[in-house]
Amino acid sequence: MSVEKLQPSSFVETPLFEALGMGFCAVDDALVVRKWNGVLAQWGIAPEEYLGRRLKGVLTRICPERTGADRILEATGRALAGETVVLGGGIVLEFPSPVAERLHLVAAPVDLGGFPYVGLFFLPNGDAEQVRARYERILESATDGIMVIDPDRRVRIFNRACGELLGRRPEDVIRTNCVCGEVVNCHMEDGTSLAAQLCPARELFSGKGGNQVEEMLATNAAGEERWIETHYSAIRDDNGNVEFVVGIMRDVHDRKLLEQRLAQSEKLAALGQLTAGIAHEIKNPLGVILSSVEIILDEQRPKDMRREAAHFIKEEVQRLDHRLRAFLTFARPSPAHPEPVVLNSVIRRIVKGFETTWPALTFELDLAAAESIVQLDADHFGRMLTNLLLNAVQALPGSGTVRIRTRTDDGGVRVAVEDNGPGVPEALRRQILDPFFTTKADGTGLGLAIVCQLAASNGGSLRVCASDLGGARFVLTFPHQSRKQSGAGG
């Protein structure tokens, strides 16, 4: 393999250079040395001697031939303009170690940590074959499958681990010029093939996708299905075009089966919890109903008593209906249908209804001046906010303050509902979000659990903490999938 085919502009991690025995340093646009890898240090020059120094001064110390230093500076300037420049083995550098005397040198634009640099790649003269052999050993010793695909979707590199995972001989795959769809028979759990429109490599070549991590089922040559995790990333040329796609595959079949068994166990545990909760909530009202029926059937009882017993039955049936509706909401949540929602507008509308119903309470609005338009289910958000406001209202003895606050920061979009009631003891803050846990005599223990469930289905979360008002603060957080529009806060 020639030095010209090392494609240095596609390398981004200095550990790879060290694995290949390649010296590397990075220079910024002011020609100041910013990175210096371990190989150069092994050649006898510690990084601290040169980091932060100008390249010209560094070359004065390590390059005895003035023409050699000038060639390196000229190549660096061309690389700053976007070129990749290869200098042959005529560059002489003097290091304390005799390992590196005559070197191949490549100057190329690189991107390290999101910042543009010029990378200077040093390779001892005559070591290209050693680099190729070392590179092949790295590929063959990897425990993950590694496959490289060209724009025609032909497999160009296919290591041993990839062959073991897919039941293919690497030499056969390369020799027969296979396309990736013939080698990797991948599909989703529902049977949808990824060989056509959903192929991650196809999306990268078309410019539609970025680096992707996927879990999928792959059928190997023996017809066995196994779960694999794939990481696809693009190797681009100097013009930014995708030249190759690298696929890294890992066998996650055992882990996936364990996750499925755990999920099934969690479902069964939740079902048991739901059944126990329903039994508990139905048992007490049934006792009241049975006693009331006996009173009604006893014709010796006064009419007023029998009429009162009938009212008891009606009230208990209504209470049962309310609880069963809550159970059904928790057990069969409606799927989220995201749409752009202006949170502050929804909050103002719902709070206005609460102000009418509870005129003795004070509702404070502290809404962000810049309204966030968030992608979520509007009905779900309304139900979340209503449940949190009801929770706050029920915590107040008849008068008090409920505050609703919105904020947007790097952590996401936050909606907080807080009150000056008794609050939630720290020891109960974890339990209070669990299904069927309640501190209220007539509570179902599902209100906050339903809020958690709806928040999760919209990519959000709910947490509880103490409020500076003296009571509890419940905070809904949604990720940034929003755009801002200016507007007055409430």
C-alpha cells in the first residue's frame, strides 16, 4: 500500500496513528503546533517541548536541511487551502532516536474536535508495507465485525469477526465482489427488509443520513436469525463526498433476548400490581353497596333510611366508575400524536378554568418571555398539566397559592407546577410517582403515574422536589425539538 493511499484526511483519532506506527502532529491556521502524538514522543521528543510553538521554530530544531523545512512549510500552507500534499522519502528529520531519519510526510486538512487543523503525518521511509501489515492485524484481531462498502455497495473489506457473525468466508466475499445486501441479510423485527429504502449505508451514500447506530436482525448463511448492533459512518474525500461507508457490527443477540425477557417480566409485574390495585379499590365500595342493598330489601326499615342507602349505592357506583376510568387510562394509554404546541397558550387556557372553579386560590403565572413551540401531543400535555394542577389544588386546605412556571435552557423545556401546601416528605418523593401510591384518603394513586406515563410517551420526564413556596414542585421536562418565537410572557 503506497503512502498516497493512506487517505490521511479521513483519519480523526490519534490512537489510530499510534497503532499504525505513524507520527502525527496538528497545526492550526496560525501555524502553531497544537497536537503531538505518542509516536513522535517515542522517537525522542516530548510533546511539551513543542506544543504551543510555531511550526517554523520546531522545524529549525528537527530539520537540518533548509530545503526540507521549506518544503514542509510550503506543503502546510497548501493544506491550509484544502489540498492534500504528499512528500516522498526525501525529507530528513533529526530526532534523538535513529528510528526516523528519512521520512514520508503527508500534509492534509483534518477536523479534530470540530476545529480545522492541518495534520502532518510522518511515516518512516520504506515502512508502508509494515503499516499495511499492522493495519490488517488490527482488523483481524478486532472482536467486532468490520465491513467497508463502496458507492456501488460492493464489499471491499470484510474482517474475520464479520465472517464469523454472518457465516461467510471473508476471502469468498471479497473474491466474488459481493454487494452488501448479499452478505448481510438484515431486517427489522416485523420482517421489513433493510436492503432497500431503509438501508443505513444507502442513506449515507445518498447524503440523507448521518452516522447511525441501529439494532436489527440478520440472517446468517446457515439461516439463523441473530440480533446485531451496527454502527455506520461515512469516509469522505477532500471534497466532502462519501467515498466509502464503514459498518461495524456487534453480536447483541444474548443481550437482546435478556432485555425481552426482562420487559416481559416487568409487564407481568405491572399486571399483578394493576390487578391488586383494582381488587383493593373495588372491595371497599362493594362492602358499602352490599350493606346498603340489605337495608333497602328490609321492608321494616324506615323509608328515609332506605332512601339514604340508595343514595349510598349511587355514590359508590359513581366512585367505582371514576376509579375504573383511571385504571383504563393507565393500562391502555393513548399513543402520542406530536404536533407543534405553544406551551404558554395552553397553560393560560387551562389555568383560566381553574381560576373560575377555585376562586379562593391564587394562581401565579411565571412564563418565559420567549414562547417555546414544542413537538408533543397537545391533548397529552393538557392532561398532564390538569393532573398536576388538581394535585396542587387538593394539597391546599381552601386557600393558598399555585404557581406555574416555564423555562427553556440547555437541559430542555421545563414546566413547573408548585404550591405552598404541606409538600412531599423527601422519603416519599420516589414512591409518590409509583402507580397506586397515594397519601390521600380517597385517592387512586394513579394521577401522578399517568403524568409520568404521558410525559415519557412524549420524550419527557417528571420529577418532584421542594418548592420555595413551602410546598411541592413538580417539574415536566421536554427535550429541545423546538423553535422560538418572541412574545410577551404571562
